[in-house]
Amino acid sequence: MRQKNSIHTECSTVNPDVHQNKRTALANVTKVVSAVYIICYTPFLVRVFYDVIVNSPTQDDTRHHVTMVLLFLSPLLNPLIYVGCNRRYREYIMSIFDRCWSRIKPKIIHDYSVETDYTVTTVQSGNGTTSC
């Protein structure tokens, strides 16, 4: 007889609602990323179809530049979406900034600290001594 392989996990006692919440969160992030992609990519497609139909010889107008910026904006927005939607991702990014700041902070404070040395000197003048 063949024995079935089984994997026992420690989280088998976890409430099923936790798994549902993770699925819902993943679905929401996917929806937001997809919506941003569609919003950024659709103007480019419309412009390309228009240029093909009209047989536009050049693409140096403002429409071209705006749609290209939107096209390249979509992947740039993805990290911001993940930071905004995922608490653990946001905490990890903040810990990276904290570690970087803790390395930079002592240098900044040392560079901008002003050490003042107030000493009183005595000046010998012709009619007596004067303190400055």
C-alpha cells in the first residue's frame, strides 16, 4: 500500500476568519493595482489607436507626452500602493528608514553642532587692564 504524504502545520488551529481576511486583503490590493494599471494604460491605448486610424505622421504633441508619462507612472505607483495597503510592508519600510536615519543622524548632529569657547582675555592697554 502506498502511504499518503501529509503536511502538518502549526497554524491548523488558526481561526478560519484570519485566512479569509488575508484573502480579502490580497484581493483588495490586486483590485487597486489593476485599477491603477487600467487608468494609466487606457489613455496610451486610445492615443495609439487614434494615431493609427488618423495615420498621424508625428508624435510630438502634448497628447503623446502625457500618455507616455501615465504609461510609465503605473509601475512607479505600485510600491506606494503596497505600502498603503499592507501593514506589514509599511512597518518594514519604516524600519528601513529608521535604520538609515539612525546611521545618518549622528553624522548630521556632529556636523552641525557648534562648540563655543567663551574665554576672557585680558588686554593690556596704556592706562590699565581691560577685560574683553
